[in-house]
Amino acid sequence: MPVRKQSWPPWPPWRGAAATAADDALGMGHAPETRRQAWVKLLWIAMWMVYLAYPLDNLVHGHHGLPALVLGWTGLTGFVLAYLALVFFRTNQPDQPRWVHVTLVLLGVLAVALSLTLGDSWLGLFVYAAVACGSVLRPDRSRWAIAVVTGLLFATGVLIHAGSDTLLSLGIPCFLSGFAMVGIRQLVSAMRALREARETIAHLAANEERLRLARDLHDLLGHSLSLITLKSELAGRMLPDRPDDAAVQVADIERVSRQALVDVREAVGGYRRPTLAVELAGTSAALRAAGIEADFDPVQWMGHDRLAPDDEAALAWALREAVTNVVRHSGAARCRLALGEDGDEFSLTVSDDGRGLDPGHRPGHGLTGLDERLLLAGGRLSTSSRAGGGFTLCAWVPLRLSGYAAPHDQGAAR
């Protein structure tokens, strides 16, 4: 049975231990929201009511007159209620209303008045006033307030001629208890900030994962759907006069569609890591289907031992995105694909003789996502358009040591 959002929701006894523990944890440093939290916090506060034994004993066995008893019981009841209102509902709140400060002053006034009237047995009230200051005030204010309360304790004790042992036995706990509550307040604030930071990190991680998934799906489906579109147009032109060739194109469409489905499933699962050799085969087929001549040296694409798997995957994505743009937008007749090493970098160059970019053209989602992917791999992206027509895309990734092994490969070796 879920807990309803109200001041005192029902407390069903059949709630599980996990829910009970969660309720208890939420009550630490905050106003209670459930009945269980209220009881836990009340019991915690009651543990520290030991200093009230002295005022109570004084009222019962102090042989005071009726006016003093009325003053004592009324003052003690008001003091306890004011103290509970502060520590029960206003602990660790970032901003406090005016009545909180008025109540703190009231606690100090009652502690002074009752001690001056009824004796040194009432000096323990200053301990509660210091704890209340440390619990509800900001650290920069509570430090001064605790020092003032401790000073009032010693000044009042001197006025009523309390013994030095009494002053020390109450003054030290008053000072230390107040500053202990300041430390607890700061700890709770730090925990709250840490909880908010963790929520923010989780939110950013979720957004980053959505961005990564969107980038992967764009790279995957953009290439495959472009190839399907081209082959569908070819099949449509061949269908009246060349049904056999059209059937071949339809079969290719089916194959590409099935592969696209597999790629999407692998990308969603986070398992797909493309390689340059595999992407070269796919992109060269896409170029041929679009009637564009693919110019590349097969020897360059044989193997790349000095490339880390993630870096090679980044270049493979760059190859796919670049060729997809050539097929879809360039109107080129020839496309050159080249790999090379330049110092401590490995480069991929894709250039065409098409129409190039129009003036004022802004990069689309594909190039933006590709730039982000290369940055994550420690690389960079460069694009340029020639005056006479044509477009060039260059992608660089850092070269690793020849003995590089990916983390998962190292784990397998161990």
C-alpha cells in the first residue's frame, strides 16, 4: 500500500522492511512526513531530555510556593513546546521564517528567567537553547548564537551563585552540543547536495546515452535507407524492360533491410563496433549502386594494428557518414577514399568531385554527431569545399602503441 502525500498518512503494519527503512532514512534531518518518521524522530529527541530531570525534581521537591510552581510549570511547558516545534519541524531548513528567530529568543528568555527565579537546577535549559540554535540557524549565525547562549549560562550562573562544578558540567555540554548540531546540519546539507549532484549526474548520463543512441541510429539507418532508396529507384526503372535485373535489386533491398535491422539491434544493445574493412565493402557497394566510381587503394585497407578498436570504429563511422552524404547530396561522378599516417595521427580522407557546399551551409545532424564521436575518441574532423566543385572530409584519430590492447581484450587475456 503506497504512502499518500499528507501530514499523517496511515501506517499499515504489513509494509515491508525496505519501505520502513526508507521512511526512517527520509526522516533524518527533515520534518517528518509519515507517522513512523514522526515516532522515530520523537524517540530520538526524547533521548536527550535527560537534563529536564533537574527542573522537574526542583518543581516536585523544591518546596516552592504556588506562584513559583505556576511559573515553573508554565515556563517549562512553554519551553519544551517551543523547543520541539523548532527541532521537530524546522531542522536543516535552508531559510527560516521570522517566527523561528522569535522562538529562539523566547527560549533564551525563558532559560534566563526560570534560572534566576527558581535556581541553578534550571541552568540545563541553556543546553537545549544552544542545540536549537545549532539545528535551525545557518552556520554563520548559529556559531555566534551558541556563544551567546553559553555566555548567558555562565552569566546567569554567576548571578545566582551556582557552583563552579555546576557551571562547568553544564557550560561545556552547552557549547559542545550546540556546535555538534552545527556539524550535523552541515553534514545533512552536504548529503543533500550530494544527492542532488547524483541525480544531476544520472540525468546527464541518461541524456548522453540518448544522444549516443540517436547518433548511432542516424549513422546506421541513414546509410542503409539511402542505399535502399537508390536500389528501389533502380528497380523501378528496370522493372518494365529488365525484370531479371530488377529482381536482383529487390533481393539486394531485402538483404540491406535485414542487415539494417541487425545493425539497429546491435547498436541498441551497445555491441556493434564497425571496422574499416567491413565499412569499405558496404560503402563501395553503395557508391557503385549510385553510379559513382570508388577510387581507393585496397592495400591501405588491409589492416591497422596501431589503431585502437574504438578509434577504428570512429573512423569507420566517419567513412559511413561521408559516403552517405556523397551518395545523397553530392551529385558526384567519382569519390576517392584514402587512409594515411601523419606523425602520431591516423587519417581518413573522403573527397568527391560533386557540387560541394552552398555558401552559408550549416552542418547537419550527421556531421555534428560525427564530430562529437571523434572528439570522444581524442580525434578531430575537418571539412572543406573547393571553388570548382567537390567536397572533402578528413577525420583524424590518435595512433596508439603497437602493443595496444582494448580493455576487454586485456581482461580476456587475464
